[in-house]
Amino acid sequence: MNKNPIGIFDSGVGGLSIWKDINQLLPNESTIYIADSNNAPYGEKPKEKITELSIKNTELLLAQNCKLIVVACNTATTNSIDTLRKNYAIPFIGIEPATKHAAINTKTGKIGILATKGTLASELFLNTSEKYRGDVEIIETIGTGLVAIIESGNLDNAEPLLREYLQPMIDKNVDNVVLGCSHYPFLTSVIKRIIPTEITIIDSGEAVAKQTENILKDFNILNSTESSAEHLFYTNAQHDILEMFLKKIRAANYTIQSL
Ligand code: DGL
């Protein structure tokens, strides 16, 4: 069991930003990743459809004996992780926008959150925001169109949309911008061209990796052997885009298969 892979899924290449942090922290762990790019963006779909796709991804990973599943998608986590936890016995790690972290650290009392429509409309997100926002003003913006651009691989094309989405946050004097979608960390260098350097960009990748380590330890399923890790990436889109992102995150020892 301990040598079994960690399963990870997302609506496409976005969750690779999480894969990178997990692999950095847990280099011994083998992984199986599903990039469900054909069905991206999840963020525009109704909750029922997001749950149906999340179940499909989960069953594929379970069929490959994954010992734990990371839902590397804010939209799937905030809409479907409760159902997954109810239906399946293995541990699930989710990713949510880092509202708490931003709300604790803001000095201006204003934070921005960029996420998908599905995440911002979810009950889980609303409950977390209510719990941690206190007096902090949150400027929430739906990143319509950004996931499609990232999936196309032409990251610079996101600049006009990002200007449109981030300028109102800058005008409101936010000092923290939360990237509430696992695709968005791939836009960090474009975002840095737009926002002043004093604004902190926050994503949840490291926190998810740390949580994955903690849960593996708690369940006694951490791979503590020295065997070298192998990685399998499934995609239902073109392999070359996935390959481009795998190069960006310096993945090694992997194979790609069509879904
Ligand atoms: N990467 C996803 C997220 O973290 C989903 C994006 C989408 O497919 O809309 O929300």
C-alpha cells in the first residue's frame, strides 16, 4: 500500500501547479495524474456535472490502486469533495482559495480573490469566506476565459483579460491577491507585469503538499523506501500541450497516456 501511487486530478493542466509542490516535498511518491482537458472548464458547469466528472476521475484513479487522491482543482473541491468523501473510503485532499491566509495577512483590510464561477458560487467557499473574513473586504472576480487560454498553452494571451480583472482590485487598494484556481499560478509572471510589487500573490500549492504529507503520515501510508518514483499522466487532449507544462514544472521519469 505505501508504495502505491498518489492520485491527482484536475480539469486539465492546472493541477500540475499542485503536482509540482507535492513532488518537491515528497519526491519518493509515485503519482498518477488525470488532466480532463476535454471537459475544461469545470468552473462554468453546474454542480451536478462537476460531481459526475469528479466521480469518473476518482474511479479511474481507484482502479489504478491509488492510496490517496488529491483533488487539485478548487472548483471540484468546493462542489464535490463532500460527495467523494462520503462515497469512497480512501483519504481525499482538496484545494480551496487561500482566503484565511490572505485575510490574516492583509494590512489594507482588502484582499482580491480570482477564481472560477463554480468556486465563487459554492457553499463551501461562501462558508469559508464567512468564517475567516472578519472585517476584511473581499473583492471577488470570476476569471472567465483564463482557463481556456491556459489550456491552449499561449499564456501571454491572458494579459488583456488579467488587466481587466486585476485593475479594479488594484484601484481598491488590495494588498493580497488570491489565485483561487489551480490553473492560475501558471499566469504568475503575466500577473506580475500588471500588479504593483507590494501586492502579494497567494496560491495554495504548498499548503496542499504539506497537508498531503500529514495525511500520508496519519494513515501510515507514506512511502519511506528509497525506490525511485514513477509518474503517469493521463490526458484527453493533445499530448504536446501537457508535455509543454511538464517541462515548465521540470517533471522527470514520466509517461503520458491518452484517456
Ligand atoms: N483548475 C480548476 C480550479 O482550480 C478548474 C478550472 C476550470 O476547469 O474551470 O478551479
